[in-house]
Amino acid sequence: SAVISQKPSRDICQRGTSLTIQCQVDSQVTMMFWYRQQPGQSLTLIATANQGSEATYESGFVIDKFPISRPNLTFSTLTVSNMSPEDSSIYLCSVVTVNNEQFFGPGTRLTVL
Amino acid sequence: GQQVMQIPQYQHVQEGEDFTTYCNSSTTLSNIQWYKQRPGGHPVFLIQLVKSGEVKKQKRLTFQFGEAKKNSSLHITATQTTDVGTYFCAGIMEYGNKLVFGAGTILRVKS
């Protein structure tokens, strides 16, 4: 398995501001992803974080709103830019191990006022 | 688009009763993974199924992958209050590399 940490665990932000979420994994992984989970909903993939290059975004998500970095194999950041109340959600980092098993971080609970 | 359908959406059982949640994919899956999410928690990996017709057990949990690799089920025998949570299936489509999640089944257990 993989141990994933995320910072911050939760935050309350004002609309129009930006928040950067960090994800650190304790071992080398093949892939890293960012998901969003809105209250009572399933998980929605935002993007695949690619090491050393631009992330690959899913339909409905764009780089200007959700810039992502992955400078090395074990670390990634997701920024939620120019936030609005609709961005209130749990943001989850996820990794795939060499066994093709996918694990999730503890999540960042974001509330935008 | 590629979809994974999961039913039921919600189930409320008496402690000791069995529980099953089902997933169906519109296309063939290369593998399927199951997760449990407790209220207020994050999805926790339970198991991965890869082979056609595969059956795996973890104590009171039995996971099956269909012969056609398009459906899967999770069965819990004699539920306990600690089984409460939302169970998600998630599949990787053949020739794909991204998990597609089902909507989840919320399990509540009455003691």
C-alpha cells in the first residue's frame, strides 16, 4: 500500500481567493490523480498529475481554475483558483502503486464563503 | 460515455442480515476495485479484482468479478454496525488507465 498525506486537512476561504493543497506519498508510485467529492456524491476525477509536465484534465476542468504541479514522483499540488461557494467540496489526492492498486489520501475539506 | 452503474443507492439492514451491492459497466473492464468510505472519512481501498470470474474473500466480505468482466458484486455476511459506510466500486476500462467510479451504496445497520 501507500501512505498519503494531504495539507491542509480543511480550510474555510473567502470567495475570490485561491488555495493550494499539497499531497505527499511515502513511496514511488506510477500515477497521481486529483479528485473532487461533493457532499453526498461519488468521486469525480479532476486531472492526472504528470511528473514534470502539464497535467491532463478531464472534461469540465481547466488548468486556469485548477493548476496542478508534480515536480517529482512523490509530491503534487492542486490549486483551486478564484474560489466560489460552488467549489466547496472535498479534494482528494490519489496514487496508483506498482500493483495497479489505487489509494486515496485523507482529503482536504474546503468551504468557500 | 463510459459508465459504472451501482445499485442499490441505499440499504438499511438489521444487524446480522446480509448485504449485497452490485456494479455494472457499459464496457469491459480490465480490473475493478472496491472502496469503503466511513462518514466523514476518505475512500479506503478494500480489494482489486482482475481475472474473469474471480472471487475473493476478506472475512465476512466476498467480492466477485463477472465472467464477462463487466459486472461485480460485494457481499457482506451477517452485517455488523462497524460495516456502516458507503461502498464504492470503481473500474478501469479495457485499454484505459483511469478509475471510473460507481455512485456508491450507502449501508446503514440497525443494532
